[in-house]
Amino acid sequence: MKVNSKSIKDFVDLIIKSGKIIESVKGTADYKTNNKEFKKLYRIYEELNRDLDMAKDVYGQLLEHSCISVRVLSAVQCLKSNIYIIEAENVLEKISQQDEDRHAKFESEMCLRVWRGEISGKTL
């Protein structure tokens, strides 16, 4: 099963690579690199949304990744795609309660608030 000739491993590797780059520039003024990687991720997510079975395989692996940014990004996509809802909420909840990475903590808290409808007018 392939989407545009990419395998599950290809998608996993691409998302991990971008997630690590995004994590490396957090808290810096390097918004160009951050924006560039998010544009790449957006295209990857669009491809994955065309095949939810593959998306489940990819996100299922990434929700447990060691990189916090990769877990947050994957959890958000799970919520958007309506897959692994409980697992994604648990990942975001756990990250939102830690103090190790303030940026990831804030991102997780805000994502959960938007997902739960606590912020009016916003949707995932």
C-alpha cells in the first residue's frame, strides 16, 4: 500500500526529520527554517490524509517517538484526522504537564484547549 510511491517508512522518516529540525530551532529567531519545515510537513500530511490506513500506521509509530516535537505534531494530526483520538489526547495531556520543554508544553495545552472547544472560533 503506497501513496505517491512513498512507503510507511518514508513518511515516518520524513516527519521525524522535520520534527527534529523544528525542535532544534525552538526558542530561536530562526523562523525561516521553522516555516520551511512546517510547509514540508503540511504537504506530507496532505498526502497521508488521502490514505487513512497508511496514516494510522505512520502516526501509530510516531506517537511513541522520543522527540517531543514529533509526538506533538503527530498527536495534532491524529486529532485532525480523527484517528487515535484517545492516544493523541493522552500524549498531549502528558506533555502539557511536564516542565522539560516549555514550548511543547504550551503547544500541547493550546491544542487540547482548541480540540475541546475551550477557545471559541478555533478548530483543529
